[in-house]
Amino acid sequence: MTARRNIETATRAEIEEFLYREADLLDAWKLDEWLALLTEDCGWFVPPNDRPDADHRSTLFLVADDHARLVERVERLKNPGAHAEYPHSRTRRFISNVRVTAIEGDTVHAAANFIVHRFRRNDDVRQYVGSYRHKLRRAGGGLKLAERRTILDGEELGALGTLSFIL
Amino acid sequence: MSGPYVTEDKKRMTFALDREALVSPAVLEREQRAIFDKCWIYVGHGSELAKPGDFRTRHVAGRPVIFCRGRGGEVRALLNSCRHRGAIVCREREGNARQFMCMYHGWTYDPDGLLKGVPGDAAYGPAFDKAKLGLVPVPRLEHYRDFYFACFDPQAPALTDYLADAKAYIDLVVDQSPSGRMEIVAGVQEYDVKANWKLLVENSVDDYHLPTVHTTWLAYMKNAGVDLKPREAGLLLPTTGTGKDLGNGHLTTDNVNFRGRPVARWISIYGETAKPDIEKIRAELVARLGPARAARVADTNRNLVIFPNLAINDGSSVTVRTFFPVAPDRMQVTAWALGPAEETPERRARRLDAFLTFYGPGGFATPDDIAALESVQQGLAAWREVRWSDVSRGMNKPEDAQLNTDEGHLRVFWRRWSELMGQSP
């Protein structure tokens, strides 16, 4: 038990470091560097507000990207023709309550809470609040994100409008 | 309110909209009475209520409504307001209920709306008649092929008359299902747009904006190997399409497909392994409908607007989208995916993936539509000085020869809107 707790404690610090860096890259719109944090088989999911635990193959999600689609999403967001994000929103992400929820082989399951503040000229300040469920995998010396499931706490997207940036 | 808000001169080929119509609280108030209280308004789809007692609560034309299936299986739309003091009797989003109990004083109603229980009912006089105190249904509820609409005008024509030629376009959507049963897929997208609701009517069918608003979506399609070369000289888009008047203010685009269709036109985005399955879907269509009708279903995209506020976009996937104004410069949008009820899990997954390539708050296209509409609304703050929007595109051609990139179909909406608002253009 003690040995396991030590592994989880060490892992949590490492995961926090990883998530803070990941959040910084997104806030700085360094999207190519950010892509390098993901595994080639990663999944990127935002379930609908009314079905947070659903499967994207049978339920309409807000976002359900694989790696190839994420690469295209990044291409899109780097293009000034992505009008919803041109100029880019200013965002500031706060990650907290990081917990290791399971370890399976080389995969670590980790939960976290987030608040993302989003600012645009001529627009309201929008606050995206919710929880992340991650699968992280050890690759080389470090961690990579194999899956993020972003669960929004709102009953509906409502005043948040769209998810035109990467949450 | 002043007006007329819409002016048309066929000889001079001019058609203009007074921008006050998009910013005025008085106009919105009149729309609520002259349009939303008079027209058939989409409530929901029968597939959302599988069993007796199933319910969904939603707002329809500003009213709280329980869309539910009664004990005998009949679909109902009950006004969600207790007969005692008015409180909402069902506060959950969805579920299955044997009864709805008002949280205020505990009056209970069954899923048919009948008042079943009143705590301490011995305290009422002889005129108190529980049989007359059920939940009030919307004045009219009718459906066409499982799409349920409410009307708050008891004198309105039947839904099937109201829908006019739009019925044929609903049929084209429903014909995708071998059994003729389409269903709403789980998962709803509900988001606000800071723009006048009528701008989304236009945006749903205005294909003129595609090359500019959706440059990144088109780039994505091209990267994925989809053929975007214009098939004819002079087209703004890869294929030709038309804008059509379907009567009573309903309108549609009717376009030759280039963007792929889950039923049933393969594109590279679906992956090589999907090819044989798409061919199977196509073969079933041809066997059931004949080659001409199968091609009509599978090789055309149609964005259909049922006046005033329902869009059924049968494009990259099928989306059913309704939207209500909450202020002159704000609307609430609710969007669902629709698919054949008997679809295999593999086909359903492909349909949903195709949906997300374009549609929805996280799609590759809808966020840019919303950005465009919100940009318009911001610009409309100058309406007193920049008074008129030009809606004359395509008027140098006959109205029955309008392309999807013209504005003939937009003019259909505006003429009907103007008529119902008590103004003739």
C-alpha cells in the first residue's frame, strides 16, 4: 500500500507538471508544440452537456477528434480563415484537483478540474468550467496524452456559445 | 414599429431589408404574436418518446412545454404550468414519469395531463372540478412523419396544409431509412448566438457565404482528398445548386452533392474501409426506391427551412435545428442529429463523425457561421445610418431559376415574414 501510494504521489506531481505545461501551450497558441504532447492514437472528446458519460460512436458529441482530426483542427486554427478564432481568443487555464484514479500498465488515468477564462474583443468574458478525465501514457522518458474527455459542468453550452478553441 | 421593413421592386430588380427589423424590441414583440403564436412551431420528434410516460421538457415559442407520451401511447405537448399557482410541474430535462408532481403544493398529474391528486381537496367547494383542471395541452399538436409541431392558434390550417411543398423535402430525408423511421440520436447541442434569429434562417440556406466563411472547412475537405473543382464554369462552389420556394414561407436549397453523404455517397474522409458499406447502403436505396429516386436521396444535399424557425440540414449528415429569439440580438439554438432508426452501430458512428466535420459548436464550420452572424449583429448597431441590407442577389434571373448562391430563397422568407407582420413589400 505504501509503495503504491508513493508511486501515485510521484506520478501526480509529474502529471500536474505535464498538465500545467499543456495548458500553457494552449494559452500561448503554440499548437504544433502542443500536438507533440499527444500520442498518435489519441482521442479528444467533449461529450454533450446532457450525456457526459456517453460513447461518441452512438451519441452526438460536441467534439470527438482522433489524432488526424486534431492535426486538421490545428491547421484550421492557424488559418486566419477560422473566423471564430481570428484573432485568437485570449485564454487562461486553471487546472486543479489533479488525482491519479488508476494505473494500468503504462497508462495512468488522471482526473482534474479546470476553469478556462476566455476573452475576445467586443465580447463577453466566458468561463468554461468542468472536469477532465485523462489517459496518459509513458512514452520515451516522459508522459503523453492518450485521451482527454472534457466534461462541461453547465446544463447546456448556452451563453458559452461555441467551442471554437481547444478546451 | 414603423416599416415597411421589406421593399421590393421587380422592375428595378431591387429587394432591401430595413435593418431595424433585426434590432428592434418592438419588432420582436410583434413577431412573438404575429409569427410564433400563429405558425406551426417544431416541438420534437416522436422517436424521442419511446415508451408511455417518456417525457422531454423544452421551451416552445417562449412557453414551457412537456413533450410526452401518454399512458395509451399518444404523443402530447402539455403546457408545463400547474393549474393551481402556475409552477413548473416537471423540472427535469427528460425521463419516464408515472406522474408529474408540482413541488409547490403537491398537485399531481398523469402523463396525459389529467389532474390526479390535490392534497386536502375536501377544502374546496362544489365548483372545484378536478376533471377540468388538467394540464393544458398546446392548442394544436400535429405531426408529419414523426416531426411534431405545435400551434398556438386554434384556427390555423392543418399542419399538412401548412407544410405545403416542404413535405416532399421531409420525405427525401425520411427515405434514407429502409423502414421509413428516422430517429433523433442521443446528445443535444444547445447554444446561444448573439444575433437576431432571422439571421440564422438566412445563414442556414445562404450558400453564397460558403467560400468565404468556410475556407478552413473547404481546406480540410481538400486536404482529405475531396474533389472541390467546380464542375461547371462560373460556379462559386464545386457543384450546382438551386434555391427553392416551397410555399408558405418555407424554402430549401437543392444541391448536387460534393461533400459526401452517409446515405450514400462515399468521400475519402469516411476511409477506404467504409467504401463497401456505403455501396451496400446505396444498393438498398436503389432496390427500394428505384435508381432515380435513390439518386435524388443520395446525391443531393438540401438545407430546408420550415417557416419560421426549423432547419433540417441534410448535408454532411442530417441535423435538425430549431432556434428561438430571447432578445432582438440573441437566440437560443437547439440542434440534434437524425439518422435511420435501424442504422448499424458502424453506420451511426460514421454519421456522427461526418456531422462533427461541419456542424455544431465544436465543428469545423458552424463556429464560423456564428462568428459571421455575431459580426453582422455588431455592425447593425449602425442601423440608423446604414439602414438597408441588400437582398437582391439573383434578381437578374427569373425567381424560379435561382441558384443556391443567389438570394431568391431568402426573399421567400422575407416576403412571408413581412406578410405575417402585416406589411406587404
